[in-house]
Amino acid sequence: MSNEPASRIARLRAQLGGARDGALLRHALGTALFEAGDATQAVPQLRAALEFDPDYSAAWKLLGKALVASGEPPAAAEAWRRGIAVAEARGDVQAAREMRVFLKRLAPSRE
């Protein structure tokens, strides 16, 4: 991990539990960890984002990606299924479409 992502992650972690803690902060931290190559640490942050806001389609989408990268394809498939339902309910057509593509790509490796 280069210094820039590490300092960004440290800044985000410093805000956990504070007044700004919430879905956006947890998603930002999960994204930073995922982009830094630490999908395993991204997963709990993305799950926390969804505890704050279960209708956050972007968090469902990235959670699925992080779960695949962490070696948990069945959990990823479930995250994307739930994310698709959320995205459709919110009218977030693009996110639903993307998660359907991810789910379809994952399907052959599940059996």
C-alpha cells in the first residue's frame, strides 16, 4: 500500500464512531480499502454502511466485488441479489444492470 492510500484510510478510520460516522463514511472507507487491495478489510466496512442505510445500492455493488475478491462468491451473489432488489426499488437502473452483469459472470463459477 503506497503512502497516499494509507493516509486516506487512516483519515477515514479516525472519523469512525464520530459525528460523521454513517453510510457514506463506511462506504468511503470500504472503497479505499478495496482500492488498496484489502478486500477482506473492506467487507466489514461495507456491511456497516448497509447497516446505516440498507438502501445504498453502491454499497451492495462494492460489497459483492469485495466478497468475490475475498473468496466468498456465494456471499457475493447474495449481496448482488439484494442490491438488485434495492436498486430496482429506488429506480437505480444502472446499478441494477451492473449487478446483474456481475451476477451472471459469477454464475458459471458457482457450480
